[in-house]
Amino acid sequence: MSSIENREFKLEVLRLVLETGSGRIIDDPLERADKYLQWCNQEDKPNGPSKKVTSKIVEISKGPRKIK
């Protein structure tokens, strides 16, 4: 990646942090942007947590709750 492409990529990461970050993140956007940039530059990215337990099925009642 050339230095111009690298700079543009860094600016894009910073833009995304500022657009999508919470107020706490926006107070210090460079810290979070740097964290995201390090993740993007990793050679072997994790695929996310493995999901070994299936989701539980939640039953939704058809009517309002009865109050006693």
C-alpha cells in the first residue's frame, strides 16, 4: 500500500469512528481509530466468537399479562 493509500485508509477509519462512535468514543477518536486500524492491519483476523450453544427459543404470549 502506498503512503497516499495508507493515509487515505487511516482517514477513512477515523471518519467511520466519528460517524458511528458514541459520545465517549468521539471525545478521543484517535485512540479508537488506532485500535480499529491495528485490527485491520492484522494478517490473521479472528472469525468472531465460536457459537457452541444454540440460542434459546423464547415463547411470546398472545395477550396482555393478567394482573392480580
